[in-house]
Amino acid sequence: MFGNLFEEDYSTVSNNQYGKGKKLKITALAPPAPRELTNLSGLRNQGGTCYLNSLLQTLHFTPEFREALFSLGPEELGSLEDKDKPDAKVRIIPLQLQRLFAQLLLLDQEAASTAELTDSFGWTCDEEMRQHDVQELNRILFSALETSLTGTSGHDLINRLYHGTVVNQIVCKECKNISEKQEDFLDLTVAVKNVSGLEDALWNMYVEEEVFDCDNLYHCGACGRLVKAVKSAKLRQLPPFLTISLLRFNFDFVKCERYKETSCYSFPLRINLKPFCEQSEVDDAEFIYDLFSVIIHKGGCYGGHYHVYIKDVDHLGNWQFQEEQSKPDVNLKALQNEDEGDDPLTVLKAVLLQEESNLIPVDQLGQKLLKKIGVSWNKKYRKQHGPLRKFLQLHSQVFLLSPDESTVSLVKNLSIQAESDFQRNHEQILHMLASEPPRLNDDTICSHWFDINDSKVQPIQEKDITQQFQGKESAYMLFYRKSKLQRPVEARANPRYRVPCHLLAEMDAANTQLQIKRAEHDSVNNNFELHLHLGSHYYFFNGALHPVISQTESVWDLTFDKRKTLGDLRQSIFQLLGFWEGDIILSIAKHLPAGLHVYQTLDGDELALCEAGVADGEDIFVWNGVEVGGVHIETGPDCEPLLLNVLRQGTGAGAECEQPVELPVVVPANAEVGSVRTALALPEGVILMTITGPAEEERWAAIPREDLKKTFREQGLRDGSSILVQDSNTDDKSFLPKQGTWVTSMDEINWIQVKNLCQSEPDGKQVKVSASVNAVVYDIRIKAIKDFKLMTDLAETSCLRPIDSNGKLLCPVPDSSTLKEAEIKMGSLLGLCLGKAPTSSQLFLFFALGTDVQPGEEMEVIVEETISVRECLKIMLEKSGQPGDMWHLRKMDWCYEAGEPLCEDATLKELKICSGDTLLLIEGKLPPRGFLKVPMWWYRPPGPSGQWASQDLPSHAAPQVSSRQAVPTRGNCSSRKVPAASRVSGSLRTKIT
């Protein structure tokens, strides 16, 4: 499950051991983000390693474990630089853990990477994407680390910190003989089902005794017969760090399925383990443990997410909450009431224990509860635990309801236990209060807790831990440390404490590199390239600015930080120029076909460039703000110069007069259209402009006399527009009728042109059908059929299809749509074709063979949008007459190129295939899901003479494929570094598990 995590062979590390199965490292363009306000570093999730991250953070925040690992130097562990040497003794796992802990302590980044550590485990990409159980990982990681440290001074690291023992005893009641068996443990596994909390679970395991009597007698070796006996277990030796795994996952044998136990399960922040240990003369302080880590699982038994609550023992992080002052006078009754009030199970047990018969009507139980805690059930518990009666039913192991559910009592064996539990808890609280008060440097005075969720770290309060007692997001592993383990003063808020010198130097160098990369990235992302145009290098001519000399010599390129202000830019330009008389005015300029035009002036020296509207690559005109070369300059978009192509009739005689003369004319955009006649010295005349005809050909339309007072921009003219100016005295021999149709007004187009494509004539007849934008396509089609005098049967078996400028038939138009809804312009050309238009649930698709598609080669098909790509492929193969099934589909993109292969299991609707799209039938079958198709080359090394030696393949080798096995020349050997193989084929299918 965990790769070869058990199998590290540190004695001989080969070159291939850590290269095999490595994932591709993708280097991000941006450097890692620095640490956030907490000043703690998270761990990046590799896809499914949240469970690993939670455990590694727990080990990192166990200072004794971290420092014991740091104490092992290169003389014992080796060096990572030597890991590829054949005979090097390098212990990879502890070295990578050391490096990771140093990064978490010292490297200024938001989250560290565990990629190199998981590589040392031998994990593959698949292993890193699959989530496992953190309890199992804890045991496996400890075992692997213990194996890796064999032969070093840290060989007993795991045992020294986490090893404990449990003793199981069976006492014969006849001869008092004791049979004893001792067991070792690195973590304790406790039950969650039918248990209210950790202390109850430990009580059941290490205080309760199992009695052998009646039909279940014990065979005593000393007595030599079956006798009555008592079996019990006790904790004999406690480790400095106690790991407790909660059995939240169980199996329901009735439903035959796994489930997660989400009931309330409390655990204390400080616990006294003395009642669960063997009697000894050891100081009571040896049995007091403090909680410092809680690994939390969110989700169900088949998946979820892990994160961890961590207590910052050394105060390495920045805890932004205000520290609560601890109260010196602790009231026992208040402490009891607070503990009881948080757990409804404990409160209800206490209420029933106060009744003489332990029996009470359910209706009175709520009143007793209100009297005891001062708050009703509905107000305090209903939102989280539901109605009171339902809560009693769910905890049938504790409460016994009568058949009519009118009365409730405690289960008999639990009522006795509850009394003893109450007395035991009472004594423990008194004992804790009477114990030695914490010292000034004790962490219990001010506990700093953080929620570390992969790369995100945020502070939490200690009371937030109680929210993880129950529910789908609840505690899964608990980590306690002995209270008497005090940290030295030097370690407090000191992340460099006990870190080896070589790791300190490595982290300092890495931080320096990070600062450099961030500065470079910051410079790249925040720098603008500006093009400066100096007013003294330009002159004004024909409505625009032009360089006095070449364009290259007139422009200065300047790289400038966009976060700096406009005043900073002005000052930098002044320093570049060295001398400037008067004020420096900066204006946005733009290159137009007519020349350079100046737009708005940049004002507000306190504004940053991005705030002032300056973009990357902007052209900045540097001038005095009034004139250039003695000419006053008009600025702004309103007077933008337009370069128009003006056509006018020739002034010569005969044929020359019939040919148009084309003149490039520059006019201001805010000038009146009629002013063009003045520029051409024509006091009277007709001005025409081009419009798009029904077949997308250009046509001339006369501009009405009243529109001549409109500006060129209002009339819709842009750079490159053509206008025709004709003298009103021109006779009928004008060239205009020979050039095209004269449309006197654009508003006169109120028709649709329909071409008959239902018959086989090469030149289909065309008719004009009067219509408006709100005309229904069906009505237009019926009118066209009547005008063509075709058979009425075509009303049910025909459709209208737009024809583009290349003569290609486009997707049929639904009959129910209007011209406006179908986005068909007035004057457009439609084709009347055989076949019905697709319905609302169907798609009209073009398809073709291969990627080199010529116009007119596409085939057409109508399919349901809910069919799969595999079914669509089958339909297209049948229609195109292609045999076999070695094909797949790709969608042609807007560049008329084949896109990525379409997933054969997905539907066309899921892939957002639309009517009118073109699909390409590409030869070659896609590999099944989970497989890759990998090309293979056969590499043959050169012989002793330098020539490429031939090498016979074994008799069992696969046949060679000529397209993949051409022997490479010496020049391209290095570019094809693949392992030599004696068996070669054209491709290799690799299963991805």
C-alpha cells in the first residue's frame, strides 16, 4: 500500500533505486509565497497526502523527536549529495526528514514540499494521489525509520520516545497463582462505539476485570484443573509521548457495510493515567499527560480529508488571538458543572443517579435537567443532538426506556458503574487541583493552538477542540506528552534551536535565493515597457504627427515600475533628457494608419501608473501640451484622424473619364461627411458609401442629403472605409452602374433571397421573399416553395440553410425561429434544401476524414445530443463507408485544426458539442481508460570501430516496426536516451493503477 517504505537498503544505494517511478517535477513560474501572519509553514498536498501532512506536522511539533533526529550528523547518516554513488551508505529517509523539518522551521515559504520525502519512500504518482489511513501510516513510518536508523546512535529513537508496555494478568481464585503476559505498544487503540469518552474507554480496558466462572472456567496450571479466575490488564510502562488511535470505523454485520462512528466522544486536555497503571512508588507527576496534537478526519469511511490541531509547545508561531488570563482560584463545583454541561450524556446520567429508583418519567426528565443546569434541553442541546426522546433512543446502551417510552432509567450495570465513575472523576479532579501548580514557563498557562490544513495554517482557541468530539468531522488520533517534560528557555520562539549547522547554512542560502527570485518575479510582473515619443522629433502633416527622422530613432523605450507614480515617471524622463525648457506634459498616444495621434493628457503626479490608466506597451508623447513645430495640436478621440479611400470620377476625356480615381484622404472623425466635397473642390454632388449585400458582397448606398451633416464617426466610417463622390451633373455614362447595384438607402433592404437547391440544376434559381426581422422561417420557406412553383410535399421534407460567402451551406435554421432569433440579416442568401431541420434535442454536425479537410469535402449527419461519442463515431463510420473500428473523433477548433481526442464514454451534450460543429474522423483507436500509448525506439550502441553495430534480436522478439525503429545516426543519439531493449514494438500500453 505504501510503496517500498519498508525496504530501504541504505548499505548500497544504486543509481536506479530513486530514479524509478519518479514523478515529473513541474517548476512553477512564480516562486513560493512567503509565510503568512502565523509565521508557520504548511505542507503542500500532492493530490492525496493530507494524511501524511498531518502526521509529519505532529512529528515536527514534537520538539524532542525533532531534536533527536537533528542530533544525528552526516558521519552517521551520510549525505544526500552521495546518494547516487554506488557504494555510498546514505540513510535517505532520516536525511529527508531532517531537511523537511529544517524547511518547516526556517524556510520563508507558505508551504514546504514533501515530494523528495515521498520519493525516498519509493512512492509513485499513483501512491501520492491515493489516500490511506493515517493510523496505519504512523506504524509503517515508525517501522521504516527504526530500520533506517539501525547501527546509529539513534537506533532506539522510536522506542525511547513512544514505546510502552501493557501487562495482562489472570489470577486464579483458588491458589492465587498469577499468569502474566507483557505486550509492547507504540500506540494504544481504544474503542469509540458505546463509549462516552477516552477515560471511559481506558477504564473498560485497564480497570474492569473479566471473571471466568460457570460455563467459562479457566484452566490453572498450578491447580491442574478448571477454576474460577479473574483477568485484567494494566499499563506497566508509559512512554514520554502517548499516541492514541480511535476506532471510529466499524462494520455493520446486519447491513454488511462499513460505517463511521460519529457519536460524541470526549477527551481531556490533561489526563491522569495512574488509575490505569500498575501500583508503584513512582511520583504522581509521571502519570499526568497533556494533549498537544489532534489529527481530525472529515468525511466517511470510504474517503475524506485529514487536518490537524497542533499545540505550539515552543511558541514558534504568531498566535494572533488575545491570551486569556488563567484564573488562580478554581472552583470545584464550577469545574464540575462546566464539564457536565458540555456533555448531555453525563448530565442525564447525573440526573437519573439522584433519583432513588433511578426511574423517572421522560416528561419530568426535561424539568429536572432545567433545574440542574438552568437551561432547557431544547435551548442547549436540541440543535446538535435532536429531541430528548430521540437522544435516549439512540443511547440505548445507557438508558432503558419502558415499552410505551413513558419512563426512563439507567441500565443496571451502568448505574453501578456510573456511581463509581462519578466518585472516581471527583477524586481525580481533587487530586489534580491539589497537585503542584504549573511553573511560569509551563505551556498550560497560555496554550497556542493552530489548525494546520495542508498548506494553510490558522490559529485557533483551545475551546475549539471540543468541536471535534463528534460528527463527520471529528478526532481520529490523539497525541499526549508528559506534563513534566519542560522545554528549555533557549528553545522558546527560537526556530534555529538545535538545528545542525549545515542545515542552517542551507536554509539561509535558500532564503537568499527566494528573496532574489521574488524580487526578479516582482520586477517582471510589475514593470511596464513604455515607448517615449519626443515632441521635438515630430512634425504635424495631413492631420497627424509624423517623425522627422526614422521611426526607430524617434522612439525611446523605457522600462518602468508600474507601482511608481506619474511624478516619478516625469522625473525619470527629465533626467533622461538632461534639459527641457518649460513644463513636461505626458500624453497617451496611439499609432493610426494616418500617423501618430495624441489622446488624453496624464494628470495627477501622486497616482500610480496603473491608476492613471497607463498600460504595458503604452506610447507616451512628451511635449509642451500645446503645439508641435509651431502647429496647434488637437487631442482626444473626437478629432481622431481617419484615413479614407475616396473614389471620384476621372477628369480626363473618353475612357479615362469612365475610370474611377482613388485618393487617400485624411479627415478628422468629428468633421461633417459633406466636408469631403469641399476638400475635393466639388460644391455639389452625391456621396456614397459601401454596405454589405445579401451574398456578403459590397454594394454602394447613397448617403441621404440630411445625413451629410453627420460626422464621419456617426455615419459609421472607420480607417480604410471607402466613399464615392460623384458630381451631380454626371451623365448616364457613369462607371457606377457598371460596378454594381445602386442602392439609394440602406433601409430599403426588406427581403430575403432564397436559392433553390432541391433540384439538380447546376445554377439554382433565386427568388426574393419579402420579410421583416420578426418573420418566421417557416413562412419564408413556404413562400419560396410557392414562388419556385414546387410540389407542396416539400413543405414537410425541406429546410432553409444559410449560404456563406464561400458558397458553403451552413446548419439548417429551425422553422419556429424568427430571422432575428436565428441571427439572419436582411438581404442574406438562404438555400432551400431537401431534408428536415434538426429538432431542439438534435444536433446537425459536419464530419470529415483526416485532418487535411478541403472545402466541400465535409459530410453531414443529424444525431441526438444525448448519444455518446462512441455511438456517434459508429454512425459516422457507417455513413462514410469506412470499415473497422480503428478510429476516434476529434473536434475541429476555430483555427481549423484538430483538437484533443473526444472521450468515447461522454455524451455530445456533456462535451458541449453544438450544431454546426465539425468533427474529424482520425485513424487510430484510443487506448482503454487507464492506459497510455507510448512510442518506443530501439537504441543500438556503436561498435568498437565507431560504426553502428548490428545486433540480432532473439527469436522470441516482436516484429520490428519500420516507422519507429530506424537506427539513429550518431548525431541524434543523445536526444533519444531510452533504455536498450531486446524486444521492440511500435507502441507500448502502460496500465495506470
